[in-house]
Amino acid sequence: MRILVTGGAGYLGSVLCRQLLEAGHTVRCFDSAYFSADSVADLRGHPRFEFVQGNLVELECFPDLLTDIDGICHLAGLANDPSCDLEPEMTELANYRATVELADRALGAGVRRFVFASSCSVYGAGTGLSLDESAELHPVSLYAQSKVRAERRLNEMVARGLEPVHLRQATLFGLSPRMRFDLAINVMTLHAVKKGRVFVLGGGEQWRPFLHVADSARAFVRCLEAPSSLVAGQVFNVGSDGENYQIRDLAKLVVDQVPGAHLEEAPGDADRRSYNVCFEKIHRVLEWSPEVTARDGAIEIRDALSRGEFSDFDSPRYYNIKTHQRNQETPVAEGGEPLRGSFLPFALPSIGEEEIAEVVEVLRSGWVTTGPRTRRFEEAIRDYTGAADVVAVNSCTAALHICLASMDIGPGDEVITTPVTWPSTANVIVHTGATPVFVDIERDSFNIDPERIEEKITDKTKAIIPVHMAGQPVDLDAIHEIADRRGLTVIEDAAHAIGAEYRGRRIGSISRFACFSFYPIKNITTGEGGAIAFTDPADGERLRRLALHGITKDAWNRYTAEGSIHWECIEPGFKYNLPDLCAALGVHQMPRLDGFIETRRRYARLYRQALLDCPEVIVPNVSDDIRHAHHLFIIMLRTEMLKLDRDAFVQALKKENIGTGIHFRSLHLQPYYRDRFGFTPDDFPNASFTSERIISLPLYPGMAEKDVLQVANSVKKLVKYYRR
């Protein structure tokens, strides 16, 4: 058989891989190497052994993992109570969700046999002695609870053809190529040999069953090879009735094997877990019995220690919790391990099969430039926003430029905007010959501060361009009150804000102009693209003309059967039209917009919840009377509380496999605007302050909740380590 062993380089997995090879099976070992993969290094040259390094919670990165596989031994996950208690979110992801996903993928690949490493700890605070597989479950720990949930979910897949086999193992002990000294018998023997004493806390009255790691591996092999009629959908307690011990008796057994060692009892809270387990079923059904006793295991470990093996027995590599703590607390830049196994890009577009099919159809049609699909896209935006109409163009930059040009803004004029924006917002003002006039931002929203606008208005001011930063609308009522009173036009830079709402009205239906962006990382995309939503129908004709050389509006139609062969150049325009090839994406992205925003909103809420207990991180306020488009999730570092600046923090996140962005370093600090207009950092103190502290975290529908939690935990990991 060809067997996938998840966690194959671990304490049990490294033993199991060897037994499977000895039995003639082919083994694909999947392991994150979180504790190192040295335990299977000697197997790398074996013709029937393959090692795949990867993280269980990132199965989507390994589409061929189940190719040609006949059965699965699923061992991977957080493997004891302290580790799960330290990382509850990862316990949910790795021990439950990833297990379910692996089983689902197994069914998709035609793999039926799924041997699951469960635990006798599911009996928890078990009542009575000799608990069999039908006993009521009382999981006490998060680890045990995750096993119970996974068992139940796997059983639900039996109807789809899965053959789950649940092995509720006793507590393991014994030597392994990936040795552990955080298991009861192993650590007791270590203390007896190295310290001459074994401590028992709280009286040691708890019952536990014990199982040698090699015997556990034999049980997995037996369940893989057994007929479906014996094991499919079955639960087996794995151990021996004779190897149930109360902890104090186990400690005495260990001490008796180490001359000179003694037992010490110490006060302490007794562990609530206690279970004495019956193992009759696996002996009867599978004719399996363990071969190594607890006494044998203590002697085995004693002798290995006496030979000088494991001289570095205090190393974190022998203790799961120590390794988890080190990796959770130590940045990669300082020698730690990333919480993610693969790089998470800052942003990716969400392109579906409908979009792909539409693009192919455009290519096949022979009409790839501006045409009927562009108009369909415009109508979809118009109907969604409630605008009078929409002109689609090839970028938001083009949209802003055309709006200014349609107002005949030029030399001697001034346009008010924010310095915290992409350069194009101000660049297009410069391109008209007008002067950009910056107004500082609100520190808690990153949006232009309406209270500071009035003082910047002169008799040369013609328009105000507010930017809806990150997808949160500005205070449009306040801005319109000023604009209306002073005779100014409001042009909304809504590059981030398609789908946003202000006091019940969608962006695009409020101001004279609103300009959208459909760049690949935006809420919807056309590859490259933009649009102008306008509220006065009289603006439409000139906007369309300026978008295509200044020639008559139906110029694109001149090659059709109905179109005129003549066109006229009315005024100098621009080559800003959006082609059908791009609009083909947009016509199918628009119906998905609300779903995209809802996913973004959910992930933003997860970020907020995860970062609540992190005082070094500020998240921007969200107004109650708006609908945020959640294009970006921006945090602001309190760098005065950290030992590193924002740029170093971003580099540290990159090493943690987290992509980020900076939106934006203020334009008054950029060389062109700084030098031409003589700006200093003090001219716009809020913009200067945020420029050196903001970071945009990944936020897009293609992410999963696990990605959000990994990003948040990586941020907290760095904050904790670099805290002053």
C-alpha cells in the first residue's frame, strides 16, 4: 500500500514510517519539520520513502499530496494539553479543521482508509474503572475536546465512503528517533536518572493507561492492513488493561528501576483527568496486543541515558511546550520559527470560472477593445451605485483626470485634497496645471479632516477631492456643506470604496463625481481599470468624449454594421477607454461584490478581536453611520512602545511569511511634493505621524480565517518580543 503519514517526522510518526517500510509499504511522510526532520533523515534515500515538508493547515498548497495514496495515518497536530492551551486558535485549525479538510480531500482523491490518532484523554474525568469504547466522553482539556470533535466529524463522512478508524491511544512512552521528555514515563525516568528523584504532585491518585510508541505504531499498521469489515467506522482503545496505573504507582515503578532514586510527593492541584481504560476490543477484533510494558520502557530509557544518549536533555527540542513557546515568542529574525509555513501575499484578486470564460469569449469574438461588454459593466455599476450613469476608463487615475478636465481646471486653479493617498490623486491636479492644496487628516480614520478644509480655501479653489481611505467614507455631509457654501465641486476619490455607503446612500450616488479603481488588489478587478460615477446626466457626454481622444462618443462603434464611418474630434482628449477584454472580468465581478465585502468585513472583525489585547497596536475607528468597504485593514503601531520602527517591523513580518503594505506614506514627505512646494513634516503633523506607523495587513476573500489568525498572532509575537 501507498501510505500518507501526516506528522511522520514526529515522536510516533518517525517510528511508524519505519514499521511501514519494514512491512513493505510505500510511505509519503508529510511534516512541517516544526521540531526538525532529523528523525527521518536516514530514510531519505529509501526507494519507498518520500518526504514532503509542509504545514497541515495549508493543505491547499499541496494539491498532489494525496496522489496515488491508498491510505492515511493522520498523526499531525498539536499533541498535548499544554501546547493546545498555549495556542487555542491553532488547536482549532490544526486538530479539528485541518483534520476535516484532509479527510474531505482524501475522499476527493479516492482515498478511503483514514486511521486517526485520537486519545484516551477523551474520557477525561471518567467515572468508574475499565472504560470501554462505549463509555461516555468527558473531555477536560482543549486537546481532548479537539479529538472528540474530529472523531464525530469524520464519522459523518462515512456516508460519503470514508473509512475512519479512531485509535484512542493510551499515553505513549519509550525511545523514538524524535525523542520526547514531556511524557509521563519518559520524564519520570529522566528525573530518576539525572536528579535521583521523581516528584508526584497532589497525591498522584489519577489513573492513566500507558502504551509504548512502537506498540502504538504496530496498531496503526494493523488498522491499515485490516479488512474494512473489521475496522471501518470503528473506535479502538489502544493499550493494555494491565498497563493502567495510578500516577503514584507509576512513579514508584520507575524509581524501582533506577538504583538510588527516590520518590517525593509535593503539594499541588491534582490533575482532573483520570481514566482507567478497557482495551479488550482491539485484542479481540484485531488480535493485537502490546509487547512492551511500562517497566520495560523505564529500563529502556534508563539504559539510553546511562549510555550518554540525550546529554542535552534540557533542550527545547525534547519538549513540545518549550518548542511551541520558543517559536511563538521568538521572531524568525531572532532565530525562531514562523507561525506560517508558506508566504501569505498581501493581496490577491478573486477570479472565478465565469470571469475566465467571459474573457475567452471576448478573445474568440474578435472584439477586444471598448464595446458592448464595457457598456454592460458601466450599467452594472450604475444600477448598483444609483448614479445617473457611469463611464468606464482604464484606471482611477484616468477617472480623476477626466473629471478635472471636464471642469476646465487648469493653471492658476487650486484643488484641495489629502496628502495621505496614492500619488495619482495629486498628480492629476499637477497634470492639469493646477496646484494641489493638502489638508491634514484625522488620526483615527486616516481620512481628510473636514474641520481643516475651510482654512485652505481661496478664491482660486475650484474643487475638493476627498479620499475614502481603506474603504471608509469621509464625512461627506461636512464636506458638502463647505463645498455648497463656497461654490466648489466634490470629486470623490473612491478607489478603495466601491460598495461603501454613507448614511444609507451608496458611494457614487452622492457627489457630482465619484471615481473607482479596479486594480487587481481592489474589491473587484478588471485587471486594470476605473470608472466615473456621476449624478448629473449632463456630464456624461463630455466625460465619454474626453476618455477617447475627444472624438464623438460612438467612435468605437464605427466598425460595426450599424455604426457611422465618420467621427469628429471635438476637443483634445485622452486615450483612457476601458476595453471589453477588461470589462469581461468586471461584468462578473460586480455581482460578487457584496459577497466579497462581507468576507472582508468578517476578517476585519477577526483582526479586531485578535488584536484587542495588544496595546501597542491601534486599529482605526469605524463610523457607525457608514458601510465600510473594507478594502484595507490598517493598523498603527505605537512605536514609542517598541524597540524597532515600522519599517523594521514590516521586514520582521516578511520573515514570518506575512506580506504587508503601507497605505500611505504622505505625499508631503515624497521628494517631488516636498521639494517643489517646500513642505516640512510639521506642515501636516497627523499625516507625518501616521506615515511612520501604519501597516496594512492582508485582507482579501481568497484568505481563510486561519490566515487571519496567523497574521494576527505573528503581529502579537513581534510586539511581545520587541516590547520596551
